[in-house]
Amino acid sequence: MGTDAGVCRHGDNVDEIDLMVQAGMDPAAALAAATTSAADLLGMAGEVGIISVGARADLTVIDGDILDTAGLGKRVTQVWQRGTRIR
């Protein structure tokens, strides 16, 4: 998930999760692709992409069922970066 190509407005990439589901991925697999799998591919497993003691604490908090991927971007209630709430 994500790119530096500038194809969408910064911060809207959470909507890519629903696009993955619409393309046929299971919602849990799409969430893993955007979090744990992405961290592993970047060589950052254990630091980002998980909620765990010692991890970096980058979080996007969603209102409602996270497995209901429709409109995720409109349901963001908080964004945390390195343990600091930025939204």
C-alpha cells in the first residue's frame, strides 16, 4: 500500500485498503498488507506495522468495524505518529 508517485492527496492512502478488498482481497489480508506485511518488506518488522510494547506507535484509529473497509478514510478519528497524537 502506498507510493511516492503522488497519485492521490497525502493522507488519503487509507482508502487503498478498500480498493484491495474491491479487487478481491479478504479485508484482514488487505489490512495485513498495509501494516505487518509492509513493515516486513521494509525490514522494519517489530518496529512498525504492529501494536506492541517497543513498537513505534504509529496508529490510525478508525470508528466502527475495521473489517468493514468501505469509507475508511471518512472514519478516521485519530492519527498517532511515534506515540504523539497529530490528529
